Amino acid sequence: SGYTQGVYSSPLKLGENELELSVTVKDGKARSISLKHLNKSIKTMYPLIEPSLNEINKQLPKVQNIDDIKFDGQSQYTYTLLKQAIKNALKKAQD
């Protein structure tokens, strides 16, 4: 079981901004995520997006499931958005 190796993406809407979240899958697991089109104005409007991304990348190699990633309450909204985009991208990677 697991995911097919490769890079899978999913759209991520932040307000009026359309970003693209990419998930890199290796050895059947999601290994890292990145955001395309993340510019300075988006980072200013959504200051938690980058730290949330970094936190997910730190935890991804250690967890079995995306739902196992731990987050502080302050980042809940941002995390929920990112998590949903990750799951959408991973749907494309299922065997």
C-alpha cells in the first residue's frame, strides 16, 4: 500500500489568492510539501502560512498519517487548509 512516487499538486485558495501546494512522495510516503506562488503580500496577509508549512515538513517524515501532525491552536485554520490540500494532492498518488 502507500502512494506512488512522484510530485503531486493541489490548488489552495487563500482569500483571493490561488496557490499550488505540491507534495513529494517517496518510498510510499509523503515526504515534503511546498507552495508555489507564495509571494510577499500573501506572507504578509497570512503570516502563519510559512511557519505552518515548515512545521508540517518537520513532522512529515515522522508520522504515518497526515492527521497525526500536531499543531498549536493558533495555527488551526492555516493548518486545516494545508492539510486538506495535502490530502487532495495525495488522492492522485494512491495506488
